[in-house]
Amino acid sequence: MASIIGVETLQHTNGTTAATIDSSGRIFTPQRPAFHAQLLSNVTLSADTVTLMSLKTNGTSSPSTNSYNNLGHAGWDNTNSKFVAPVAGLYLLFARTAYFNNNNPSRFAEIKLSFNGSDAHDDMRFVGSHSDGTSYADYDGIHGSRIVQLAVGDEIQMKVRSTLAATVMAPDTSLGGYLIG
């Protein structure tokens, strides 16, 4: 025998809304952790040095003002430029960077997503190449995404490395993610 439960809102006993269902059957989960942090000023990279990106959020989300969010429950730490998983689960993480090479014939750059302070995870990096070394700066970018299983308290930071000196560009460098489930 099938059962039907007719509700529009699921709430915790303290009144926090966990999910709403609209008249078309779409489910909304307002407390799902989500963040998007952005580099606020350019960063100069030294040759072959892994550099932590000082990413920030402004606590709001608005496409019209190009702002980046960190909803109150999301887990982004502006002081230490890292995401700290507030709940265990599967997360989609995405990162991007834009950079120019200051006229150096560099051939390799990468984004490293540091996991709990370790850069040793090759499956958490995105690689690109750039530069012909001619008389003008070469602009390029790297982007990628990964689905990862995180435990409560796991930390993710974004770092960038280039084989020769380069400049990482703001605001085109960012890290974001959200809980899939």
C-alpha cells in the first residue's frame, strides 16, 4: 500500500526550515552549505613556489553586484582562506585562476587544492601551460572541478604554482563548492 504525505515545508523542532517543496514538486534546501571565495588583488608568484591564494567572501550572494557568498552555515574561513566542511558528505569543489607570465617563457602552471594542509594529492590539482616568451605578456587560465568526500572539519585551501614568475589575477581567481549530499 502506498502512502502520501502532503507537506510544503520540512522543519526541525527548533523551527529551522530543512526543505520546502513548491507546487511543481521542486525541492529547495536552504541550509545546504555553499561558498564561493575570490582573490581580491593580484598576487605575484615566484618561480616554482606553491603560493596560498588569499581568497575572501563578502557574506552575500548577488549576481547583479558580482559578489561572492558564504552563507552563514557554509564553513568558509576568511581569516585563513580555507573551507572547513561543516557536515560530512559529498562536495562539488570548483577552482579557477587567470594569470599572466610577465614575458617569461614559462610552460607550466597549476592549481593545487590543499586537503587538510597537504599538497600531496595529485587528484586535487588542475594543470595548464602558457607563454611563448615573446615581447608581450601571455594571459591564460586554468579551471577544474572535483567531487570529493569530506568529513566534518576537513579543510580545503587553494594554492597556485608556476615554473617561472607569473602574476595571478584578481578577480578572476576563485574557489567554490557546495554539499551534494
